[in-house]
Amino acid sequence: MKPQAETPDSPQRAGDSNPRVSVLMAAYNCAAYVGEAIESVLAQTMPDLELILVDDGSTDQSPEIMKHYADQDARVVVYRQENQGIGGATNQALKLARAPYIAILDSDDTMVPERLAIQADYLDQHADIAAVGSQWFTMNTQGDILGIDRQPTDPNSLFTLMFAYFAMHHPTIMARKEIILACGAYDSKIRRGCMDYGLFFNLLLAGHRMTNLPYLLTRWRLNPSGATHGNAGPQTEDCMSIRAKGFMKMTAQDSNRANQLALALVRTFPAGSWFDERVSHLVSDPAPSPALLRWRELAARGLVSDLEAACVNWLCNEQDYAEQLADLLGRDGFFWLGQLVLGKAGRVAVASDKIVNPVPIIATSPGLALLITTQAGDHELMDRVRASLDSLPENAEIIVFSTDGTAANVPASLLHPRLRVLPTAAVITKLGTKHCRRHVTSSLPVPQRDAGIIPNFLRKAWPHCSQI
């Protein structure tokens, strides 16, 4: 296939002046969704845009659909090429872009009407930010909202968390084109991996700042035939490699900052936790990350508290470290939690009626909040609620909410002062604001030195917490 594109003098170019934003969309065999994605761009409240569509050798009706929109709207530019993979296709779109700001949207996703205006205004007002993303909805193949995904809104937190996972979702971003080009753009050799993740690290390690807005501006489709699901294994391996190389580069640039990164990452995603368990489903026998190895060096030098080290060791090997962890928890006033640790390991634990003040009592606000999600046909909800009420501390708060728009059916017999059931209409509103941030990040009050590590093994001490 010979590449084809409209020239700058073509009628499909919207006048001689450059637009404010160029929206880049790489497309491959997406006839079922690309029309909806295009229409969400053309419906933006900020009309000063162009939409660059790069068809990466589609064999379905995608090219005809894209041409239809180009024929109807001069802001749409269509470029066809032989299949080069998403990295090559996005780079081609970047070359054709005329605007100083580029926005990304996948061909099976959509954006809310205000997205481009909000992000462009933000970049206008924050010259120190190279790229800005947002929070996002997840939707199914029919376009029904399934839930939301939250990302850090502080540039420093984003920098740290990027070494653990995608702390910025590529289809949500708007970025300064010249900075993207200066950092090498996208790796065109990557056909199935994470070319966006590699670019993010290039930006961050070059000293550029990125952040996410607190608004829900994009709808990401949970598409079984999409690139993310179809390439989960290769993408996970690629991400692990990118993170490892990024951490090693950071270590060479600033050893002290690397130490702080290692401490923060292990406290947030300790080895052996659910985060590693999810990775193990996609990558067999993954190698320890450089950040974990760095943390172990710091622990060996006595720069990590005994309780933190015991928590990580227990997550990796609960049978061998249960007694040590339980003893340390008892010394720090968490005897009740130590009993749960021993019980899970099959050790003899003190009966609850023999424990003096088994749980901490706090007279003010709840220290631990458990979020329990539910959906239509959830027959186990009542059991999870009962187990939570029986097991959690007396001052813990339990919040039940639906993720699919159906009502969360909790019978009156289970209603309790510690239990709150969010009405369906309130979920998106409340969980899309700082309300969600308070409950997701709240934890039991623990000594500051260990504030990050304690909440991460609560899930393992209470098996039913895996349902949240």
C-alpha cells in the first residue's frame, strides 16, 4: 500500500493558520468503534483543532469510515500506510501535526466534550508542565460505564509512582509537541509493547514535569480485541524492562533520590503483595526489580525499620516470618493485627475474648475505610459485608458501591453505623473527587515511619479484603 495523505494545501486542511490542538489517533481494524471516537473529537467545545487519523494498514472498513468523516469536516486529515505498529503510526501522526499541543485518543475510546479546552487552558497556564493527563472512565464494548480509574494529580507523586505502574494513561494526555520531539518521540520498533511508557520515562528523566488533572475527561474501552488485552504479556514484560532501565538511570543521575524512590515504592507496592501476584499471572518467574534490590541494600544497612522489613518478608514468606511480624506488631500496639497474622499462618492465636482492648479505639474519624464494590448478580455481597463487620476494627468504615449502575442491595438487617451504601447516582460524583482520595488513602493510624507499609498487608491478613 502506498502511503497517502492530504497535503497542507488540501481542502481537508482547515485554513492556513495552525490549530491550537492536534488530536492524534492511530487506527488498525477498529471499524466497530472508530466512528464514535472521531465524533467525540469533533464534538469538542473547543473547535480550534485538527484530527490526524493514521490508518496502520487496516483490512476492515476503518479506512472508508475515516474517509467519510474527512469528506465531511475539513479539520480531519487521513493518512494511510502499511502496517508499522502503534509506535510508527503515532510517530507519523506526530509528523503531520501542526499545533503546538498534541492530544492522544485511541481509536476505540472517546473523550468528553470539554476535554481539549480544559487541558489546553491548563498547559497555557502552567509553562512548567510538559504533559497533562486526567482521570478516566472505563466502559465496556457497548459503551456502558463500568467504573473509574484514578491517577496521581501531584507531579512529584506521579514521578515516583511511574516507577511502579502507568501513573499517566496515554489516551488521556495532552502534551507540548516540541518537547515530545526533543525527547525522541515514540519508539517505532515497538509494535506490541509500551511505546508510551518509554516516552514518559524519557520525559521524566530529562527533567520534564507531568501531572494529571482531577477531572474525568476520557472514556477508555475495556476491549478484549484491543491492543492492551491482546498484548498483555509482551506489554507487561516491556513495562518491567522500561521501569528497570529507568530506575538504573535514575540511580546513576541521583543516588539519594534513587534511595527515596526505592523506599517509597516498596512501602507502596511491597514484594509479594497483590501487585506482584497480578504480574506473575502474565510473566513467569519475574526477576526482582532494581528498586526492590536497592531497598534490600538499605534494609541491610539498617536504614529500614524492623517492622517494615518484617512486613515485606512476611508478604514473601508468611510461614517463616509470621511470629516475628506478630511480635513486632504487638510491640507497636497492634496486638489484634498480630493475632490475625498468626491465625492466617495456622498458628495458635489468643481467643478474641482473652485479648484486652483487641482493636484501637479512636474517638474522632475512622482510621481505616474498606471499599466494597458490587454489581448486578453479586450473590456474595452479603457474605463479604458480614465478614467485614465481624473482622474489622470497631472504628473502621465500610463503604459499599456499585460499579455497573445497578443499586447496591444491602438488606435492612445488615445496616450498621459503620456501614454506608452509596446510591448509584452518587458514585461517579463522590468517587471522582477528593472524597475518594480520602477513603482510598486512609489507613490505620500507625507510627509515621511505617505509615506506608502497614495498609499493604491488611489485604493478606484479611482474605476477604481481596474483594474490595
